[in-house]
Amino acid sequence: MARLTLQERLEFTAIEAERARRGLIARALNSPTLRWRYGTPRVDQLLIVPQDLRSADPSFWLEVRNDQFGLAGCIARLDGRSPFDIRPPNRNWSHALNGFGWLRHLAAAAETEATDAARQLAVEWIIRNAKGTGEAWRPDVLARRVISWLSHANLLLDDADERTYHSIATSLGYQLVRLSSAWREAPAGAPRLLALMALVYADLCVAGRDRRLEVDQPMLIDEFRRQILPDGGHVSRNPSALVEILLDLLPLRQCFRARGRKQPAQLDDVATSMLDMLRFLRLGDGLLARFNGVSVGMPARLSTVMAYADPIGSINRHARSSGYERLQQGDTILVADVGAPPPVVLAGASHAGCLSFELSCDTEILFSNAGAPGSAHADWASAARATANHNTLVLGETSSSRLIGTRRIEQLLGSLPIRGPAMLSVEGIGPAEGQVGFAASHNGYVERYGLVHARRIVMENDGRRIVGTDELKPPGGIMRLKRDLPYAIHFHLHPGVTCRRGDKVGTVFIDAGEQRWRMAAEGARIVIEESKYFADATGPVRRLQIVLRGATYGESEVRWAISRQA
């Protein structure tokens, strides 16, 4: 782990100071003398009920009936106890439990017993969390719970007895008052955006909160401006963040229409740009490329939000603000990471995959990065972030980015952020003479070894051939290292894709479904090794990788090509 530089120490000090300032303001505004500004602590009437776009699983109710509560990839045994009384399997499970997103599963069961269970669990939560402290009151967890209770108000309140109705309505009102000040304490990034969306949801759905909309709506729009980049990417560079944000934003836009209010043009614009970015980041199987925190595939969620996208609009080749490039010819798609890490406060899930790429043809994925493990296998997160688990070059058996921080910083940000690399150049190639491509370089190894990694990838022949060059060279002049440094260029095959040595030295054949591809390399030894894929619901799975291995004395060039066979 890298030691902190003076600049990084100052940056983390500023983050702590900003968090303390926000917390002070939130506590002051939540004091009895100022709390009245946010309305009465009770919901008397709901004007509309928002739609929940997340898919529901009716079988969840069967698990609950069998004393099991499966959330965030973990199943907890209840043994006759309330889920609020057991020790959570992990923090993500606890957040999911207290966020009440599982109400949609009980609603989908469409059984009286499931409805009764939903109300009972809501009342149990209210009794156990009356003090307003603990993880259940984190602003992002609170926001998710508010949206869940509003979206499933029919389940919780319709035909409920007077005591249950009063308890839930009063608690919801109190939670809204609390969130009106507590949103300032939400972690930077998507959690803060979620908190503000929850407030605007409440302003549109709850009678008597119209005046709050004049305050909350501009704050939400300002936060979208800060977090959504000009090309539609999220400032964290995590593609899956866009899906989660849209699953809440799209129903929110519908709430404006349901109330007969003019929908803010800024929300339309930001939704359109995010949907365009998701189209940019999808591969041939319809799922997102595994960059910077993309984990277990969620095809239902992605398909749901993509139903709102323009299906025939053109897809850009460049997403320079987000740091991605896309090459496409015919049915062949290549998406590459050509960006620096996000701001340090948002870099806790970022991967050291600079200049890595993923490749698909038709619906087959040929090469994929390791992806991020699901919450049930979070112990593998650090390994998944390493450069060696991405389709790019590793020099000196070290990652191009370095984990930075201390235990205090990990507690502050939730995980350790990464440092570097900086991009030195990014430029597109073509389209010309049937070619599209890009050339880029980064300085991730300059401080340690004095070498720049430059990569050039060109797609041609209607996507049937991809030609690449990887170079190691000094930033300027000529360099001769004191000792040769090993390097490895990784090409991780997607699970299920196989390969074997070719009939000529320096060649490998790749079989993906009915497709056969041939890979050839010059300037390095080509070998086949085992690898791991982390973005699988069952946990890490074995797969194969093709590795180009060599040693550099200060300047090296490796050329490789992948061609589809007839």
C-alpha cells in the first residue's frame, strides 16, 4: 500500500473537514428549534404512489415462510426471530434489510399473509429504531426506506388497522423530517443523489409538502450537474451506478406527470444522457462491460431502464469525460478504459484497469475483465481491483494504480481509494479505410520504473480482425534499466470460452460458442494460464487467460492480432 503524499494528506483532511461541516449543519437543522421547517412529523395523506421499476421475486415470500431472509447475496436463518433481532451476515445485508427494498417481493406474492408480514415487519422496525440511531439511520439507507415505503404504501397502509396505519404514517413523517436535514451527511456520490431524490419523491407524493419542492428540486438538479458528466457517465466511473440511479430517476419523472406538474427539463436531459452512456457501455450480450466496480450482471434491471432509451439513435465512439472508448464494426464490439481514477472521495471501488478492454462478437463475450465480486464475496474485492485481473499490461508484477490510505481513511470512505495513473494521451483512429481505433498512454509506472505504457488498438475487416500494439518506453529520451523488468499482457477469456495452442509458434486458437478466433503475437512469449472471474453470483470461478510474457530493458514493443476464422 502506497504512503500518502502531502497533497493526499491535505485532501483527506479537507474531506474530513467537509464531512464534519455537513454533519454540524445537519444536526443543527434537526434540532427541535429548527425541525419545524420541514413539516409535521406525520403523513396524513398520499396523493400518488410511485412505481417501483426493480423486478420482484414472489419466491422471496416462500423463503420468509421457511424462516429465511435472503438479501444482498446472503441468506440469513431466522429461527423464529425477527430479521431485525438477528446478527446481520454482513453490512450490505443490514443495509438492504433496513432499506425495505424487499417490500416489492412481498407485494408480488399477492397473498394476505405476505401483506400482513410486510406490515408486521414495518411495525417491528419502528419499535426497534425509535431512538433514531445506528446504521438504519444512515442517510442513504433512510432514503431507500422512504422510497420503498412510498412505492409500496398500498401494501403497508391499505386496509391496515388504525393502530398500524397510525404507527407507519407517523414514522414515515418523522423519517422525512429527519432526511430533510440528514441528506447533507450522505456519502459523496450516488448515496447523496439518492437522498435528494427521496425528498423530491416525498414532496410529490405526500400531501402538504408542495412548498418543500421549491427547495428540494433545485438541490437535486444541482447534484445531478455535479455527478453526471457531459457524456452521461457518472463521476465515479462505475457504469452500474447509472443503472441504479435511473431505476429511481425514471419513476420520479413519472411522478411529476401524475401530479400534473411540469417536468424539469434538466431531469429529462440527464436521463437521456445516462441512457445513451449505457448503450455505449453495453457489449453484445446486452450487459455492461466490467469496469470500475461493475459486479454480478443484473440483466432484468438493465433491460428495464434500457426500455426507456432511444433504440435507433447513434452511439458515440468516444466518451472522453468518462474515460472510455468504443469500437464497433458489424457485430464486434470493443470497449476500453482510457481514463484516470475519479476524485479520491469516489475512488473506493475503482479498479486499476487503465487501458484494459473487453471484446464481444454477436452475443459471445471473448475477453472480459474480472469484474467486482458480489457483496457475499467481498473478501475478493482487493484482488479483483488489481491490474493483473484486467485485459492490459502489468509491469514488474505491480498494478498501474496503487491503494492508498490508512484504517482511518478506510473508515472515512468505506474502502481504500486508488492513486493514479494519469492519462498522458488519448486519441481516436479513423474511421478511415475500414479502420476504427484508438491510441492512449498512461504514466502509472513512471514513478516506480520510469516507463510509460502506450497502447494502440485498431479494428478492421468489418470487425473480423483486431490489431494491437503495447509499448513500454520512457517519457522522453532513451533509457536503459539496471535490470530487466518482467511484464505480462493479460487477455482474460470470459467463462466458458476455451483456447488451445496453435499450429505455429506464437499463436493460440480461441473457441467461443460457434465462433473460432486465432490470436498471434510478436515480441513476447504467448502462454495459456488459469485465471479467476469475480463477477459471478456464485462467487469466483475459474477460467483461462492468454498472457504475453517478456522482460524489458527500458524500451519494448509487443504486437498482437486477433482474427476470426471462416
